[in-house]
Amino acid sequence: TVLERLVREYPGQVRVVVKHVPLDASCNPWANPHPGACKATAAALCAARQGHYWEMHDWLFLDQAEIDDNNVAAKIAEIGAKVGVDAAALESCMTEPAILDQIQ
């Protein structure tokens, strides 16, 4: 991606900062509905612990039109398998209060 190329071509000069603001009322009551966004954000943060943040992030964005409250867990598991995260560790991480605190 362009972002990856900029970071690679300008080491020490470009810093990527990601701000998570899922538009999902289950973790941000002020937000407009965006079904599954909080769980998807948690999945990306937990995938980061395994060194797979960007892969999870990119797949979640690619599949976002197909994700809703009814299938978000299945889509996260499917994407996690694609990017090579440990499923049990991902699932455990996603229930940690610290992850929800970070999102909020």
C-alpha cells in the first residue's frame, strides 16, 4: 500500500498513528450504528499482539460490507485463520476488559 511504501522509504520520518473509533453503540453509546465494529476493532487490537494487526485490519475493511452483529464472530474467526493468528489467543484477548477500555 502507499502507507507501507511511505514508512519504508522514509524511515524515522513517518509515524503511523491509528485511532480506533468504532461506530458501534455496544462500546461507544454516542455512536451511530455500525454493527460489529467494536468486536472487529478488538480483533484488530488482539491480532496486533500476535504481530498481525495490519493483515487483520485490511481484511476487516475489505469484508466490512459483509459483517453484521449476527456474523461478526464467524467473520473474525475466518479472517484470523487467513492471517495466521492463534484462534484461542485471539478469542481470549477479545474478552479482556483492557481491550474494551482501549477502544472506548
